[in-house]
Amino acid sequence: MFTDVRVYPERTVFASIKGDIDHHTAKSIRTQIDRTINDSDPKLLIMDFSEVTFMDSSGIGLVMGRYKLMTERGGEVIISEPAGYIKKVFQLSGIDKLTKIVSDPTGYIKEDVDTINEEEQTNEAKAY
Amino acid sequence: MKRKPINKMKMIFPTYSENERFSRSAVSSFISQLDPLLDEISDIKTAVSEGVTNAIVHAYPDSIGEVTIEVKIYTDRTVYIKIKDKGCGIEDVKKAMEPLFTSSPDEERAGLGFAVMQSFMDKVTVRSRPAKGTAVTLIKTLREKEQ
């Protein structure tokens, strides 16, 4: 279970969350995303849910917290590709009224990856 | 419910947060014998996760306790789930169930656990006594299978 956080040009951060989001996992997901927000000061944070396998209300706290953080910095949050049952949880919280939910994030990302998170590079290095 | 269940199970586990995933998977696995629809499985898993997380976060704030889950299934496709702890209990159940009420805002808890349970299940009952513990009962009747 890890979150793949990538920095793209024009101060865009794309955080691909993988696996289950619950009270147990939310803390480490939050830490990984916030580290990149602090390091690269993005104006747009895209939280990608396409590889999320489960989410309870801990996911609402996770998005609300990042929304608060980004708004304080004058930035924006977009939720990308949540499955139907995840959307249902978001709708219940009303967070879908604060952030855009998109089914295809590509229009928001300029290609050319600036940096890939170090953890992933290390993991790839180990694999060989 | 006085009817006889067609099957039942009971599990007891310590309040380690690692057990959140285990407990919802175990319940989902048990009810799979009713051949539920995918969205019914998601609803039940989410509701169980909320109930178990409440016990882990709130019932035993400074220690590790035990959570008991009982699941019963009935011929009319009703699923009955009871999540019980012997923790600190809830002073004001009505207030605790209000949407957005949270006793731990710093932990980014949204305060929507009960709202999720009520929205995803047919019936949610909470019984609690301070210093004795809390029991949350979740009931959902699954849709009839198409022949």
C-alpha cells in the first residue's frame, strides 16, 4: 500500500492513491501527499482514486484536510476517477460541492514528469 | 428478531487498526453465501468499517480492548451485524450520531461515521452505557436475485 505522488509542470501534483483508504491507512497517505505539497508548493492537487479498492469516511477526512491545506495556500483540489461506491461516500459528505470530481484528469496535466517520488525510484532500483 | 438464522458467525479481535481491513473483509466473505450484488457488498463493508473504527478510535482511547462482531443471515436475505465493545461508552448517543459531530477533529475524522452507516444500511441501532460499552446493530435486507 503506497501513494504514488508525482510533480508535473505548472505546479501540478498528481497523487495516485492505491489500495484501501481507512482509519489505519489514511495517516500514511496524508503524510506522503503533504510532504510533496510542502516541498513543491503546487497550485493544483489532483487526488486520483482510480486504484482505490475501498474507502470509508476516513477518505472524506483525507480530502477535506487536503482541501483545507490547498485553499489556505491559494490552490485547488480535484478528485479524479472515483468508483461509484466511493462517489456515494463523497456525495454524502457534500465534498463534491467543494471540489471538482472528474472522470479523466489528463486535461489538467502537462506531460514531462519533473520528479518521481524517491521511494518509488528506490523500489524500482531494488527490483533489478 | 426471533426468527432462526440460516447461518451465523462470531469473531473477537483486539482493537489494532490493522484489524479494520480484516474485520470488514471477514464479514463480506461470510455474507457472500447470499450472493449479494457488488454495491451491497460495498455498502456493508463500509458500514462495518465505520463501526469498527469507532470502537478502535473512541471506545478504548488509551488502551487496546476487544471488539466482538456477530453476523446472522436469514432466509429473507436479511443480514444482521452487531459490533460490540466493552469500552468507555457514549454519554450522548443522539449527539454522537449527528452528522459532522466529531470528538477528534485534529485527527481529520469527518464525523460522518454514523451518517455513512445510516445511509448504507436499512437500520442502525446504537446502545451505549458510559463505562460499560457500546453495541451498534446494522441491518440490511439484500435485494432478491433475478432468476
